[in-house]
Amino acid sequence: MSVAVLFVCLGNICRSPLAEAALRQECTASDLNIIVDSAGTGDWHAGQPPDERAQAAAARNGLDIGHLRARQVTPADFRDFDHIVALDRQNYRDLRAMQPANARAQLSLLLDHVEGRAGEDVADPYYGEDAAFDQTWSEVTDAARAMRQRLEADAVA
Ligand code: 4NP
């Protein structure tokens, strides 16, 4: 059995590609059969690779994300994924508004998965410095660890 997880931010070039890479990396040594993807609520960057600064932050942590391409989230994603994880509360509200009645996907906020951070946003690093991207990386890796543990527990339940 596999589990499919989609991370969603605004542009799909900064935060959600890093979350995608972090969860994929977190699960490499796991028995979980996991499918991970990311998308944006907006379409301005569709077809583009991650922001150079996001690519650099991933590279500082040993990961190449240059092959990823941005896309916009679609109603079909609510059928195709088990979990859709919003990076901030505005993304969450936008996803909630487009959620079809027959959605399979469970919608959550990324930092709700991290103890003590429930209800918080992963801040948009787009107008920030490199340090903002390292902060994003730190937050998405914390969440990826917690999500991997939760998904493994769910898989044996
Ligand atoms: P992301 O960051 O949502 O983390 O991918 C952004 C990327 C682009 C824009 C805003 C946020 N933008 O306004 O183009």
C-alpha cells in the first residue's frame, strides 16, 4: 500500500518544493511506499524550476531539487492524494475553498504536524535573504520527520 502526499504553497518555487524534497529524503530509509509531490495555489511560475535560493538551500543540505517544475494545484489532486499539506494558513484557506465535495485527501497545515507549532505559517521566504530559506528548510525538515513517524504509525495500525 502506498501513501501519496502533496505539499502546497503559493508559487511552488520556494517552500513546497523544499517540503517535497525533505519528506522524500526523510523516507529514503523507511519502509513506507510514499509518493510525494508539490504544487502552488497560483500559476505564475508554472513550468519553472525552484527559485535559485531554494535550490541553493537544498544543495547546502545535500539535495538537488533543480529537476522539479512548478505546477498549479487542481481539483483532481483532492482525489489523487491521501494528504494535502498547506504551507501557510492562506494556502490552507485557498485549498479549503476549492476542495471538491468528494475529496479523498485529508487537508492539513504543515506546522500542525510539529509539536508546539500548531496553527503557525511557514513564512514566505520569497522576499527574504538566504537565511530565510535556511529557516524554511529547518521548518520543513521538522515537519517531514514528524509526518514520517505519523505515517509509519498509521501504516501498521
Ligand atoms: P512560495 O514562494 O509560495 O514559497 O513558492 C513564493 C513564490 C513566488 C511568489 C510568492 C511566493 N510570487 O509572488 O511570485
